[in-house]
Amino acid sequence: MTDALEPRLTRNWGDPSAVGVDGYVAAGGYEALHEAVGMAPADVIETVKASGLRGRGGAGFPTGMKWGFVPTDTGKPTYVVVNFDESEPGTCNNRELVEREPHRLLEGTAIAALAIGCQAAFIYVRGEYLWQSMVLERAIEEAYEKGFLGADVCRSGARIDIVLHRGAGAYICGEETALLNSLEGLRGQPRLRPPFPAVEGLYASPTVINNVETLMNVPDIIARGADWFRSVGTEKSPGTKMVTISGKVERPGNYEVALGTPFRAVLEDLAGGVLRGRPLKAWTPGGSSTPMLTADHVDVGLDYESLAAAGSMLGTAAIMVMDETDCVVDCAARMVEFYAHESCGKCTPCREGSWWATRVLERIEGGHGREEDLPLMGEMGNNILFKAFCALADGTASVINSSLLHFADEFDEHVRLGRCPLKVVHAEVLA
Amino acid sequence: MSRADVTLTIDGKEVTVPAGTLIIRAAERLGVEIPRFCDHPYLEPAGACRQCYVQIEGQPKLATSCTVAVAPGMAVTTQHTNPSVAGAQRANLEFLLLNHPLDCPICDRGGECPLQDQALAYGPGDTRFREAKRVFPKPVPMSPLVNLDRERCVLCARCTRFCDEISGDRFLELFGRGAGERVGVSAGEDLRSPFSGNTVQICPVGALTATPYRFVARPFDLAGGDSVCGHCSVGCNVRVDVRRGEVVRVLARENSEVNDAWICDKGRFAFRTVDAPERIVTPLIRDHGLEPASFGEVLTWVADRCRASRVAFLAGGRLTDEDAYALSKLARTVIGTNDLDHRRGLDGGLAEEIAAATPMAVTAKDLESATLIVVLGLDAEQEVPVLHLRLRKAAARGAKIVVVTARRTRLHDVAEHVLIAPARLAAALRAAASGSHTTGDPMLDFVMGAVGASGADGVVLAGEQLGPAAGDAAHIARAAGARFAYVTRRGGDRGALRAGVHPRLLPGGRRFAVAAERAEVEAVWGPVMATDPGRDATGILHACADRQIDVLFVVGADPLRDFPDAAVARRALQNVATVVVVGTEVGDLAPFAGAFLPAAPAIERDGHLTTWEGRSQRLRPARTASGLSRPDWEIMAGLAIALGGDLGFETLEELHAEMAGLLAPRRIVEREPPPTPGPFAGPDLELFTYPLLVDEGRLSAGADELKAALQDPAVAEVHPETAAACGLIDGAKGLLRTNAGSAALPVRVTEHVAPGTVFVPFNQPGLAANTLLAGGFTEPAAIEPAAVPVTTGSGP
């Protein structure tokens, strides 16, 4: 079914000129913006609502509804903030989307700004994305020159400015309220909700925060309509999704698939199967923070509902594939270490729990596990899950809980043998 | 139950609280204890420590009760009734204790530590942690007063939030992230805030400790009691901790009407004077030198010299209400003089009358709901620090604050400042008070217009820096219908004003010169014997110097240090026949004193202190009076008996009964506005001075860490325009001259003083500013670069 998909976000990826404004316009770019400036903001929001577009950053919240929450009569300015702090391990689709077609993001951002009456939008770029920042800066310059941004957007009289802000390299700043703090020059730590950003976001003003991929879907929705958008994907998860597949596969990379596409199709048809045809052992459907699944789950559809039913999440659709030569304990230790390193430190379960879990997992992997470590890890996962200030810690807990759920035997074996049972296999592979 | 009230149940018990109340506060009302670390009732919710989980029925996840507001019909269960909540709390304590050093036996907090207490009550009995704990170098000094033991820190962010939300002195900050997150100050900086000690008190573990108390005592070895701080007129409620008779610590007590949960570092750390070697606790009498004697001997000796003599009283700022009242009555009824004053060359006119007659016309709480607060001639942070915090709180709640002074204050980030030289401000206020359509200064015209427009939603606070112009400020506020308070600085000032330790005012602000008002006092006291109007402090000292006074009582005062004319004060003490010192020490007065009577300081006292609002607060002794020292009022009563008179009270109860009648609130009738103003002008260069919080004052004696942290040396501050006109360079020495004297001081060039002025602090190390003054706290002056000594071999 994937080969039947008409590419949407990736349809101009074959055209190197699409990175520039002329190439983008030649391919039909900014037509949606021209259309949107003539529409009532409420109609823009209604169209996006009707399309069923859901946030692509991980939580899957309906985008049109999010825009509809923004009050426009508070006397304060409203802001659009683009979350381009793509930091989830295994995820790099925003990066390529922007590298290949930055104007699609600017167009989507401008339409969002029109919808909520915003005159200043901010793109928060992951600190490590230097090249992508330069691409975007160039695109913003071009868009101003062509009148797609600035004091008179598409000669409509509307003003939209876009400001690019580079982060300093912190995973937590992808959390929307921490992102807002960072954007304001404060410590990148999450804020209490309520108030929600839609009411009191950037500079205590109503704010919409959207992921890059989400906004890049918007121009087509305006230009081609909600029904066109819904023509692929599932009823509750319409449209396409960028999937990043990495790890032990033949052809890792970014692929656009219809939501609901089974994992097997992505793995076998697009990524060319598990590396060297070895058996699949485990995979994360949406980045390391989403619970691991196993070979038993290869036919699960990649959409919000199916993955939830399977005990995991779509997340950012960053699939990491582990084969039978990979040690789950080792993988879990490295993933948890990432969350320990990136914990902002604000709350106890995340700061202390991830720190402790890293040490215990490394100890087990290093051959010094104790029998009581397994129940301890099980409890620790539950003591972290849903206990922290923000969802970062739930990523830590997901790794612990899902690896224990599916691979308890492997943990046991580490403790029993007093070493990693797979180290030998590694040696054979490398020979 | 009002519409804004919400009813919910906690552990099945119903409670009704105002909408917006946090669950943890509602639980407190029911007496349901929920453990917490980051939550503090005077700080914004943080949700950081995650200790206060509760279950809200219908919600899949546990909630932190410190961040969630109540809702109608909400059903909350706590660890007392819900095992999963108890389990989550136990798990969280296990996390918190992973890296905690558990060095309770040597930790200052051990025995009064929220982490210790709550770990015992709600935590696991043992740890499953087998790895190595985090370690840090320790202690890390945040300032000379505050130390950080990082290993103990649970990163609740109370201290950083205090600095951010309450004091505005943003020195403490969180650095790093994850398990490496830590509290600290930026490289090269100190936690330089006069409120730093509060961070120690609200630390829920032993991470922040105060240098003066570090390793000094165990909490269970402490005795002591609840008292009221007498360092300034805010009247912060404190607890004084005593170990084996020695005061070792002062803590803030919560009182939302007065000090919320805060005190300043002076109140907290300047306590050693009561145990200082200079403290004298026996009566002394001059016989060659000052020799110990009995109370009876000394009182008789003093009484003999008072008979048929001209007697005057100078009182200081530390007296309790009872002391001031007894002194006022003794002077006027038994001795028969109106020569008594508690002020030092200040005269607030109508402002004083209002302060004496109308307690609680403006309260600290009132400031929070005011729309406009005009602060005239008051550096709240330095003079009345916890009022400064209340003003910041008012600003955060939307009050517009305008500060009109000659020197910028630390309210600058929340208030507008109008900087103006004192003489010009006085002229402008006189003009406004007399009804003139302009003050002479467009900015002040604007401020006065705002006062007029705000009416009863406006508050005018007048400070001592205004000098006599405080009275004009009172006229302006009354004319505008705004609320008015005269904020005197010292802890005993307001009580002394009420009691009439004042040449012209009898108790309750009644004027001696007005027969009807005098009669109200005489109805209680019997005849007020003196017929002449009294002399104020300036008049008394000049009269002493001119040998027109025979006996001078100095009660809790030191004119040499406090009076704004050091030369006159010295001559007065030299020329008066008999000086009787009543106080905790003789100090610099030793060469002049004929007799000394040992008074007990506030912490050893039962009695009252009156705040700047006029709130009379009860003191309780934290320890018994040292040696033979006793309350001043008892000394006054004893003296009355020695003189053959009787003050009419022998116990505090009798004294209170009499005071209650005379000191009841009185209405001040309309007064004539002051006459037409003079020109809006002042001297070319005007010296002005006021005391900074941490200075060489006797009450700060021995507080070495406090001084190391906060005491500035004396400098002369001038505006860049003044510096340019006088050829002064920032950092170089300037020679400051007035008619009274001269001093060479380092110059600080700053835009934060008014042009045409030079500021020197009143009593910092390096300069006693009263050597430059001639009776007031401002003086025409000249300043020039100090001559640089020519070193040998230099020059062409």
C-alpha cells in the first residue's frame, strides 16, 4: 500500500530548486497563503479542524482545536511558536523537511499566524541544527523580499514577522513550556499548567506552539481542502506521517507514509528489512521515549490509536530497530542515560530516578547485577511513571517498563551469568 | 458561604474554602498533614519536589496538592487513607534520600529538619540504593553569612524563588541540570541581600546554614521565647533561641499582618549586643571612677540631684511603649519638665501628631490593596526592610509605587523614582501643602496630581528623610483624602510618640499648648507641673552646653553618635552637671556619666512595641533579665518613689490599664494649611545623610558576619553633573566641607543620587556623619578633589 501513496510533504524532495523561494513558488508554493489572506481567520481554523490534522510532535492533539482555544480579545498580542527543537533520539524528519523545503514551513507558519491574528512568530531551532538554521534564515530573507512575510503579507495589509531563535542544546526545551521559558531567556524548565500556553504562553500572551511537520501540512490543507487531506490515513488519524527509521535496517532514513500503515510495510518495503536479514528483536515506534515493541507487533498500524492499543505510542514516529545481536539491557541503559543527562533537574522522580536507574542498568549490563535489581527496576519504573512534573520522565519509565515487560528473561540471564550474554555474539559479528 | 467558596472532601472530611485555594492549604485547614518540601505558603507553587501527592477521584494520575486548586465536589484522598498515595510518597522520599548524606548527627538542621521528620513519618525505613552518592566540596560560601552544603540540597528551589519573588535580590540561582543541578551564585558574586537569612530559614533541609549559628547548638538544647524585633519600626515577629543563657539565633515567626514569614538580616543576625562584653548589668555611681552600687543607692543619689534642679530627658529608639509612657509621666508629673525628646533633631509636625493619635490608619496589609503608593523621603530597604518587602508585594499585586527621594532605592525595579534634593523637595511639599497650584517641579506636580486623583485608594508614606517636611506631606495627604503614615525608623519611635516623649506632645498626640487637650491628660495624671513649653533634643543639648540644665537623663540613647551635631552633643555632655545614663551599656558616655542604671533589652522583657502602623505588639521575655538589669519603666517608677512621688502603677497590668485610656485612638481635627511657600530653591550643593541598615550602631555590635556581608564603608555619592562641576573622579578621594566640619572620603559618581546633592551614610566605618552636621540631617556643603600627597621624586 505504501507504493500507492502520492507523496505530500516529500513531493518536491526530488527537486533541488525547492529549497529556494522561486523553486517553491514554481511548484505551487505560497498559493495557500494567498488564499488564506483572503479568508476569515475562523474559516482557516474551521478548515484545519475539518481536516482532522493532529500534532505531529508526539502528543497528537488536534491542531485546529488548539488554534481555536486562542482568545483574540485579551488586548495582548498572540504568538505562533514553531517547535523545531527536534531532539528525540532516533528522530530527524523535521531536519530533512526543512533542509529540502524551508518555505513550506514558513507558509504554514504564516497561515497559522493569520488564523490567530498573530503578527510575530518564532521558530525555536534545536541548538545543534546550525545548517538548518542557516537554510531557514536564508528562506526567511527570501520570503521577506517576495512579500510573503513582513509588513504587507501578500499585499493584504496583514503583518507577519518570523524570528528564528536557536536553542542551546537541551532536550527539555522541546517540551513546549520549557521552550517558552528558553525563548524568553529563562532557564529551560517546564512551567506549571494551568495557565496553558493558549491563554498565557510566550510573554504571558496567548500562544500556539506547533511542530514543524504539523505546520508543513497546513498549506496543502488550505489549498486542496480538508477532504483531500482525509483521503489517506485512518478516520481518527488522517493524512501522512514522516517516519524516521534507523538502527538495524538495510535502508535507514526518512519516509512519508499514510497514517495506519503497518510497521511491517515500512520495515520491509521501505527500509529493506532488518540488516542482513537477521531476525527482528525489538523496535521503538516513536523514539526512545515510547515503549519498545517486539517482533510480535510487526503488523501493528502506525497511527495514534493502533499503537496505543499495542501498549505504545506513535510519538514522533522515529522507529529504532534492534535485531537479535542487540542487548536490550545495554540499549535500555543507554536510552535511560540519555534521559538522565537531559533531565532538567526540576523535579525529584526524573532527576533522581533516571540517575539511579542508569547506574543500576549499567551495573547489570556490566555483570554486577543482583537478584533484587529486577524487582527494584520494576518498582522504580512505576515510581517514575506519571509522577514527574512533565512527560520527560515518562520516557525514562517507558524504557524501563517496556524492556522489563518484553525481555525479563534477558535481564535474568545477565544476573545469572554475571555478564552480558550477547557480548559473544557481538564478537562473532565483528569477526 | 459566599459564592466564591468551594466545598470539597479530603479523606472524607468536608471543608469549605475560598475558590483558588490549593488542595494542600485546604488540607491544612482540616488539620490533615501532607508532607512537602518545595511548597511554601508565601511562595508561588513550584511542583518541584513531588512529595505532596494526593489522589483526586476521577483522575488517572496522582496530583501534587501544592499546585492544584480546589474544585467543587472534589474528592481528595491523602496518604492517610490511600495506600497508593502513601506508596508514591514513600518512593519519592526514597529518591530524595538517594544522594542525601544522612549526616544528621552533625547537621545544624538535625532535630528540626523537615526532611528528617517527614522521612521518619512517611519514608522507607531502609534504602535499596547501593551505588556511590554524589559528593561536592563543602561548605560553599554564598556570602559571609550563608553557606551551602550541596550534598544535603533537595533542589526544592525555595531559596531561589525567595530571591526571585520576594526580595528581588537575584543572587541565588539554579545552575546545571539533571542530577548535576545545583544552587549557586555567579562567579565573583555574593548573595548580597539584606534578606539572605530567610533562605536559610526556609531551606527544608540543612543545605543552607547561617555562619553565626553553624555548629553552635542542637535545636533540642535551645530555650527561648517569642519576641518582637526592635531593630526598626516594622516590628517583625521573631523567635529568640537561647542556649545556656546566651542568645544564639533569631528566627522569623509567621504573621501575615506584619512580616509574613520574613525578617531582615539585621533582625536575624544582630543579636550579640545583649551578650556583649560592653553590657553592664549593675547600677554604677561615680566615686572617682564609675563604681558598682545598689539600685537604692543610685536612685537616691539621682533623686537628690533632681530636686530643685533643671532636668531634661533624651530618650533613644529602643524603649518599649511602657518605658516611654513611664518616662513621659515621670518627667511631667514628678519632676516637672517638658524638656524631653526621643527624636534627634527631627520634627515631623502634623505627621507626628497623626502618628501619635491615630494608630492603624495605614497597615502593612492595606498596602497590598492600594492602587497608588507614594513613598516620600524613605529608603525602605535600608530603614524598614520588611516594609520594603511589603511594598514589593504590593507592586506585584498591581499597586503603582512612586518613590520621591534624593537617592534611588532598591525598589527601582518595581517603582518609579523621582530624585530630588531634600531642600527642593521640602519647598515643593510646602508649596503643595499650602495649596499652591504648582510645586515648582513638573515631576512632583505630576505626583501630587496622582495623589489627588487616587483619593482613599492612595497611600502616602513619609519617612524621616523629609525632616520637617513630613508635616507638609501629612497636610497634602489629608487634603487629597489619601491615607497617610509617618514611617519613623526605630523600633521605639512610634511608642515614644504615642506616650509623649516629646516636648510639645502629651500622650495620644495631645498638644501641651492646647488647654483642652492638656486637660484630658491631667484628668488622669493630675497636674502637668511644667508651664513652659519644652525644648526639643536640639534645644536640650544647646541648653546643656550653655549650662542651663543641671541634670540630663540619657535613656537608651547616645547623643555623641546619634545626634546630628557631634560638637554640640559633646559640649552638652561636658557642661551639664549631672548625666544619668539608663541603658544596657555606658559606652562612649562613660567619661560623662554620674550614674548608670542598667536596663533590660527587649528580648528580656515583657511589654509592648508599636510598629510604624501604630500596632502595639506584645513582647515576651526570651530569657530572664541579666544581672540586676530591669525594665526602664520600673526604673522610672523607682525614681518617682525616690523623689517622693508616685507614678501610680507597680505592675504591668496597672500600667496597661492607665495607658489604654490615654492612648486610645483620637481624631485629629482639621488644621490650618501652612503659610504660603517660599521660593523653590536650595543650596548649590546639599549634603544629606541617613543611616544604612548595617552600620556602626550599637545594636549591631558583635555582628561581625553581618557586617562582613553587608556593611559598606563610608563614601560620598555625587551625581555625574556634580562630579563634573566639582572636578571629582569616581573612586578618587574628595574633600567634603560643611560649616560644621570636613572629611576626606572616596567618591562614588552615580546617577542614583539627585543632582546638586552629596550623600554620605550616617554612621559607616570611616566617617561619623554627624561631625559634618549642624542639627539637621542635611547641610549646605562643598566638595572638591582631595589633595593628592606628592611623593618624593615625582613631578617634572
